[in-house]
Amino acid sequence: MNQGELVEKVAKARREDSPMQTPRKIYLMTVVLAGVLFFTVALCQAADPLPSWNDTGSKQAIIAFVKKVTQKGSADFVPPSERIATFDNDGTLWAEQPMYFQFLFALDRVKALAPQHPEWQDNEPFASLLKDDIKGALAGGEPAIYQIAMETLTGVTTEEFEKIVKDWIATAKHPMTKRPYTEMVYQPMLELLTYLRAHGFKTFIVSGGGIDFMRPWAEKVYGIPPEQVIGSSVKTKFELQGGKPVLVRLPEVNFIDDGEGKPVGIQQHIGRRPIAAFGNSDGDLQMLQYTADGNGARFCLYVHHDDAKREWAYDRISHVGRLDKGLDEAQAKGWTVVSMKKDWKTIYSYHF
Amino acid sequence: MNQGELVEKVAKARREDSPMQTPRKIYLMTVVLAGVLFFTVALCQAADPLPSWNDTGSKQAIIAFVKKVTQKGSADFVPPSERIATFDNDGTLWAEQPMYFQFLFALDRVKALAPQHPEWQDNEPFASLLKDDIKGALAGGEPAIYQIAMETLTGVTTEEFEKIVKDWIATAKHPMTKRPYTEMVYQPMLELLTYLRAHGFKTFIVSGGGIDFMRPWAEKVYGIPPEQVIGSSVKTKFELQGGKPVLVRLPEVNFIDDGEGKPVGIQQHIGRRPIAAFGNSDGDLQMLQYTADGNGARFCLYVHHDDAKREWAYDRISHVGRLDKGLDEAQAKGWTVVSMKKDWKTIYSYHF
């Protein structure tokens, strides 16, 4: 309504109402509005922002931290621009067993690309992969993994790669649960992301996984836009292809965003220390150390995979997502260690 | 006021007011509020968001673009998450003559560090620099510049470097204007940044300058937070120094964010194509090409330094900020070319 309409409406109301009717109506309206306000406030206070979390120490520690850094007048108050929270992805926001989902993506890519590569039938690690012999393929160790990654992740433009990932994530299913991978995300962590953002935090992914493998779906699934995703990357090259400017993905590592690389990636992309960091493995340890050591209130959390029934149980001797040194340091420094078994009411948004 | 206080206030008002007084008071209050609303709306409509721009084609093109991508129902509407605008820094947001300000910072660093480097007295390019003979120092070409950069920008932690930059920017003065460097920013561009953000754009710096040279002051001066600054960088290394996790700046180039590097930097940090890009030199050409070629409405703008009286006039044959190929391509493709002389009412927030 513009100001002309508003003035006219007031004038009209005055014409229609007798002086005795007006206060009664306004009084009633005010009472009704006060009532609505009362119940809205009560409802907001009652609504649990973390309903998939049991009311245990982990949940209480999260809420206590958020309260103390966001309440005005708190000795630990942190201005919104400094409320940076970083999250590992594999094993922290979504599952990582029986192997990193990006590796399963690469295996599907090998099969999709095989017709264009007849030589793969006789060359490792591809020959084994095409026979679904993953163990045989990985016998070549890191060079084999590197070769698989370079063949499946490069040689296309960034926009072609984005489409490949989008198509895969829309159709591929987890080998054990038969669910789309985007349904293998942890419901309690989704609530945590939302809860932090509702309190002025900027949430980032800081993952050893490929930055361009996560970006095509992270905004839809986690509410995290591409510019807040940090990950490992290959080099890209600017080219004019028939006059069209594109970026071509080169078979050369640009950056490995894991372990000691995580604080480096954080500095490159964010340029300031997080005040809260969330991980699940030794690959996240340096990110948590770097976060914990900043000035003022800090929060570090490890997700501990201890629920063999509803998810997987692994830590010190796992090949994927090993949590060994990190578990010791978390205990020594009093970081929050989430027991998926005890602290999480639900794990996924559905039941297996 | 909480709901209890509100109810009490209404009850109190009812006790105090006679039925005949209430409608008159409310009517008067409504008329006053409508008046306030009327003038506020009128003021907002009248207020020019770009007061330092003359009402020429450049300003009209900017406003027309913003209108068409932000108005709901427009055929060119772009959702807020896709409203990415990238800005070069040197020569686009602040001045770059007689040489890049970061180079002037490096020269001051050489003098500050000289007592710790007695060997510099006899070795080039430092010996010349210490005698204020810049021309002599630069006789060594790119290797000399590289050596100066590495000696002055590395060997400290990221947090130590941040403090060095903050101290310098707070005290150093431009050699010709004698103004702090942060006052050598273009007032019309500050208004443009604010105008775009007010319309849901996310503004980024994409500069050939050092990412960690810009971040310490970009938020205060431009309203652009560290995580939205993209620039050239050296490698850093995570270390525990006496148990304290730090990042040490290494004397090794990590990334050059210039020319063909700009789209690469944009992909690394933002992960999507800008819809608007702003530059002033051939070093920005690939960023503008990359931006222009995306789907949907796009906006590319070159700031043309043609005002020898109020700033500097240079383009095709300048050593710093050369605009040659870019000027031809802008004219061929109909990009907006801002004449600082004709299009800008003021250049800085003050007069020399």
C-alpha cells in the first residue's frame, strides 16, 4: 500500500466508524495481536533447533558455545563477520564407507569412458576396475589412484565437469543402502548447519575431496554455496575454444586440501581463522588445532563413528577416515567428541 | 518489549484514556506516521545511489542492467545467489600511479628490513633501492622484482604479515598526493559497490595484487570481507611453532591472479561465472571475456584513465595498467567504457 492509499484508508475508517466503535475495535485487535505474538514467541522458544540430537553433553556444548559467542554483552561475543565455521565433508557431513563416494564416482566414470579407451582392457589399474576388481586395481597404490583420478576428472572444461557430476549425483546409488548419495547425509549435521547460520555463522566445507566434485550439489543439499566450498583441485587453464572462453581441467594436481593442507586452504579461501571446526578423522586434526588456537572462544568437534548398527563403527585402524591421533588430542584438549550411537537420535532423514 | 509488557501497556493505556480521547490520539498518530512514511518513501525514491557519477551513458547502462536482473518478472531476472560481481583493484577501485601501491609497500619494507640485511648494501636490486634509485633497481627486470617481492613478503607467519600490512596502510602516504593510500580509492566505485550490494549482489575483488596485501583493509575500505578477496599469493606451510599452529609464508609463488589467471582464480574461489565484471587494463581482459560469455544478461565495464587533470591519463602505451587490446575489444563488443573525465563528477572523496 502506498502512502496515498494509507491516508485514504484512515479517512475511510474514520468516516465509517463511530467514535465509540473505534477504540473497542482497536483494543480487540491489539489483544488478538498480543496473543498471536505471545504464542509465536512461546513456540519459537520451545522449538528445538537440533531435534535429531539427544540431550547429551555434545548438544549442550554446541548450544552453550553458540549462546556465548552470539549474545550481546557476553564476554565471549564474536561479531557476525568473524563467525566462521568450517566442516569436513566425508564422514562428517555425509558417509564415507565402504569408500569415499568420490572414488565410487571415479569408478563409474572409468566404465562410462571405457568405450573411448580400448587400451584400458589390458592396462592396470583400469583392466581390474573394468572387471569390478577394486582390490586388484588398488594394488598399484597411490600411483594407481592418481592415474584413475586424472583420467576421470580432467580433460574436460569446468562446465562439462559440473554437468557430469550433476548427472551422476542425480542417478547413482550407494552400493549397500541403494540410496542416492545425497540421502547419505547426516540429519543432525544438517540441523547443526542451519542452527549455526540462523545465529549469523558463515558455514564452509573444508574437505580433502574435490572442490568441483562437491560444488554442484552442496548448495542444494547443505545450503553451502560454491564460493564457500574448499577442497582439493586440479589445475585449470583458460582457453578460447572457437572464440568461447572456457577453463580446461588439466591432469595436474593444484592443491591437496587434507591434513596440513586444510589450514592452508582455509587461509587461501577465507583469510581468517574459523572460530568453530568440525571433522571426523586425523585428516581434520590440523584444521581443529588451527581453529582451537585462535584468540577468544573456540569450538572443535569430532564426529566419532561408533554406531555399527545404524551406520559404521571405525576409528583407530580404519583405512578410510582413520581417527587415531585426533581422538587422543580431542580427549586431551577437551574438544567435543560426538558419539553417533549415544548423541544422535537419528542418523539419516529416513530409516534403513 | 515482551508480550507481558505489551499487554500491560495496552491495559494501562485503556485505564488512562477516556473512550473519547483514544480515537483522536490514534488518528493523529496515524496521520503523523503516514506523513513520515510519505517523506521517507519520497526521499528514497529521490536519493541518487550513484551521486558521484554524471548522468551519462555509463551510469544509465549500470542502472539499466541492475534493474533488469533484479526486477521480479523481468525476462533477465537473476536469482540473488547468482549475482556475482568481480572487481579488479589497482586502477579500478584505487589508483595505481606512479606505480602499483604494493610495490611502494615493498620498497618501504626493504628500508625497514635493511638493518637485518647488511649484505643488501652491495647487492642489487637492494643497493639501488636503498639509494632511492628505483630505475636502477628495476634494471634487473622481472627477476629483480621477484627477488624484491620474495624478500619483503615472505619468511613471516600469515598473522605477522597481516599486522605489517595494517601498520603500513595506517601510516604510509602516497608520494605525490601525500594522502593515505586508502584515500586514493575512487568515490564513484565505492558507490557502485554499495549500490550493487543493496541489490543483492555479492562483490568480489579479483586482483593481480597480493591477496594477503589487500585483505587486511579491504573490508573497512570497500566493505569486501577477506573471503571475497582473490589475488596473487605465495605458498604457505602449516607448522607447530612451540606447539602453536601457524602458517609460514614461503618464498615461492603459489598463484598469479592476472590475465588468463583471473578466470582461473574466479573458478578456484567462487566456482561460478560472474554476471558483472569491472576492470581497467589488459590484465582484466580475460575476466571480462569470461564474464561476458555466460548465459543471460551480463555486464562488463572498463574504467578508462583519461583525466590528466584530476587523476592520470594513460592507456595504450602505459607501463602500469596498460589498456590496449581491452579497449578495442570493449568497443567491438559494446562493453561500457567509463571516461573518468566525463562520467565521474568526483574522483576521490576530497579534492586535491
